[in-house]
Amino acid sequence: MTMRRTMGLDYGERRIGVAMGDLFGWTAQGLEVIDKKVVADPEARIAELIAEYEVGTIVVGLPKNMNGTIGPSGENCIAFAEQLRQKLDLPVQLWDERLTTVSAERTLLEADVSRSKRKQVIDKMAAAILLQNYLDSVSKRGIVHDGFES
């Protein structure tokens, strides 16, 4: 049985926050921020990280409105998740990410992180929060984690 990690992606118009779960699927850590103005092919960078960290499942944050509806940002995330599914041939889960960026911002403010530093880390922190919520949900439901292969 080979263990595979779960990758969390906080997809945005300009940046993609990347987080990685540990091998056991217990904890999520922010990994990096892919700036689309700097990285020519963000999907190629994601593919590199998948190979490097032996990822078995991808979780893409799905921003919903507070009433549960999906707006333009959510539609973009759904399209991005579908592109990843087709290109990378891996399971891609969409995960409700309402308030993850707000939570990340609050945590950084409480830690007295400067505005410029917050801009640099907020996306990967939001990715870590959404991935941690996903991992916690999977373990609470007693689901055999997708990241395990036999």
C-alpha cells in the first residue's frame, strides 16, 4: 500500500495558494503561492508539485456565496478543477471554502503580520485552512482516505 498526499488549492484570479497534507492525511501546511503574472503555466507548476510530493488527491476550494449559491468565482473554480481532472488524471474534489480567506486574514492580523507580508502568504494559508477542513471532515466521517492506494 503506497501512501499519497492530498494537495489543497485556493484558486484565485491572480494567484493560486497551494497547501499539502502530510502522508497520514492529518495535517495541512501552506506550501507556496503561484502568481499567474509570474508563472507562465500554473498547471505545469502544479503538475511538478504533484510529482514531487506524490499527490493522490487534489482539493480545490469552491467559493460559495453565504446563501450557498455559486457566483462567477465559483464557476471559475469549477472550470479549473475540471481542467486539472482532465490534464492530470487524478481525483479532484471541490470543497466549500467560505470564509477561509477571512479566517486566514484574521489569524495573520492576530499574529501582527505586516500588510505586505500578509499579501505574500494569505493565499497559501487559505489553501491550508481549506485542506485542513477537508482532511478533518474525511477523518470524522471515517472515510478511507482517497490518498491511499493498494
